[in-house]
Amino acid sequence: MAQVLPAEHELRRVIGDESTPDGEVEGLDESDLIELYRSIVLLRTYDERSVVYHRQGRIGTYAIFWNHEAMQAGSVHALEDEDWIFPSYRESAIGLLRGMPPATVLSWWRGHPSGWWNPADYNVASICVPIGTHVPHAAGLAWGKKLKRERAVAIVYFGDGATSEGSFHEGANLAGVTGAPLVLFCNNNQWAISTPITAQTKAEALVDKAVGYGIPGIRVDGADVLAVFEATREAVERARDGGGPTFIEAVTYRTAPHATADDPRAYIDVERVEEERKRECVGRYEGYLRRLGVLDESIAEQIRAEAADAMRRGIADAEAEPPADPELLFANAYVDPPASFGSDLQELRRILSGE
Ligand SMILES: Cc1ncc(C[n+]2csc(CCOP(=O)(O)OP(=O)(O)O)c2C)c(N)n1
Ligand SMILES: [Mg+2]
């Protein structure tokens, strides 16, 4: 019988607070720490600008990831470029950390085909909106890498709600059985739209699910970018060394609406949100870097300005795209399209031309 260790319940942390001193991560020098800061600020800027663009009617419904940036930046920094990323809608802009232009992601949220990137260009799979269906895809890709004796590993991001879905179970189980080099990264923001984590599972902690798949589980503070980096690096090293998958539960609290179409005041604990916003991840990392003497206001200002510029260019480029051909709505849907498609398309063209 395989020996399975109980999953760890204690939250791993590196960044200190009033009661705990700052720790440090072995192997990260000052320039690595600043690069990580650049990434977390780029994601924060993307997110905040996107909410504004949405309000201005320039992008469609948008899934806000404010205070999720540490989970995304920390984990991506633990990867190599050959490693594959499988994002959910909550990680829509994670490709930016692989050099994807902001215009591409903004176009995706504009429903424009210039937002459809080729996954092989960045080793970033398409954004998955159905909950958890990308977990088996990621497990399959990772298993394939193992069978071909390639070095690459895969990471798949999903939420607490996804752990109640069949596809999460199938993917995690398959990865465990095949020893696939996969990191299962669960952003536990404690809400699945309006469903709280207490209605999601009877398990004491989501990380306990790892035990059922016979794989190691790590629990980490999701608003601590350095702890997330360290935990993911450990999981990636194990996967690359043939040690199979790891389940990471990154614990946080959703401090923004689920998406721009949601009003959480109807169900969320507003005081808790206020508390959590005080310890949001970008400010916490900034505080750490300042205490360490690595970051001052002029460097921070320059990094913020670069990110704001990238977003200004991004929305201008996305809006400069010519409108998509409406035929795309019908093309590739059926081998033998119904006859009505022709007249539907004609009608749509007539409406769009404003005649
Ligand atoms: C298969 C499926 N069922 C239902 C939905 C509707 N839906 C969209 S987001 C969401 C909540 C998911 O919550 P969680 O997995 O915790 O991720 P979070 O949004 O909190 O990051 C649901 C149920 C969906 N997209 N896909
Ligand atoms: Mg959630």
C-alpha cells in the first residue's frame, strides 16, 4: 500500500505582520523580488483598468481578480516558459506574465476573435469558463509530457467551487494514478458566486481532498505572493523530478464582486470584506519590499507607470481592430449547417449595417 501523508492544514506564510516577523525565500535575489513586483502590479493594473473599461462600455462582463494577483504572479514565477498554464476565467490575464499583449486579453473580453490566441504560442491554454472542465485537459497534457519524457509540467487554476465538480475529481484522480507532472492550484476565495465554502464541502479544509487522490497537499496564504511562490516551486520541482501531482490550496477571501454583473452586498459579509481589503496582496508585498530596503517610491512609481502605459496601449490596440465578421457566429458550428443559417446571417448583417 502506498503511504499517504495527511495534508497540511497550517497556512504557509513568508510575509510578516504585527505579530510575526518577515521571512525570506531561499534563491530569490533582489532583481527576482522586483520582477515579481512588476508582475503583481501589472496584474493589479490590468484588473483595475478593466473594471473602468467595463463601466465605460468598452469591454463586456468581466471577472474581477482583485486580491487574487499574488496567487497568479507567485505561482507563474515558479514555472519555466516550457511549462503549461491552464487558466479559468479568474486568471484571464495570466498570459500577460508570458508576454501576451494586453490587447489580446482585452479583445477576449470584448468578444472579438483577435482575443483567441494560439495556446502553443505562449504555452497558455484557452481561458476556461465552464467550471473545472479544464482539469482533465491539464492532467492529460501533463501525462502526455511524462509519456514523451519531456521536462515540462502543467499547472491548472480553479476555484473552491470547482472542487465540487465531477471533472475536477476525474482530472485530479487521473493525474494521481498516472503520476502526471501537474500542479492543481485551487484559489479558495471562499465563494462560488453566492455559495459559501461551508455549503460547498463538509471537509475541514479543501487541501484534505489531496489525501483521497494519494497526492501531497499544501495549504498556503493566497495573499502572500512569496509563500505562494515557494509552495508552487516545491510542487513544480516534485513534478519535474517524477514525483507526480500536488494539490495546492491557496486561501484567500473574495473582496470584489464575482464579476461586473454581480452585487455581492445581497449575500457577503461586508465587514469581513473591509478587513480583508486592509491586508490585500499587493500592499502586503510592497510593505515587505520596503522593509527589506529593495523598493522605494520612485521604483514603485516607475513600475506602476509602465503597467498603466501598457494598458492604455492595450485598449487602444483592441479598439483599433476592425469589427469581426458576423459569419464567425455560424461558421464551424455544424458539418452540415441548417438552411436557416444563411438567412439568419443575412438578417444579422442587415441589422449590423443599420439599414
Ligand atoms: C459547469 C459550470 N456550472 C456552472 C457555471 C456557472 N458558474 C460560473 S462561475 C461559478 C462559480 C465558481 O466558483 P469557484 O469555482 O469558487 O471560482 P471563483 O469564481 O470563486 O474563482 C459558477 C457556478 C459554470 N460556469 N460552469
Ligand atoms: Mg471561489
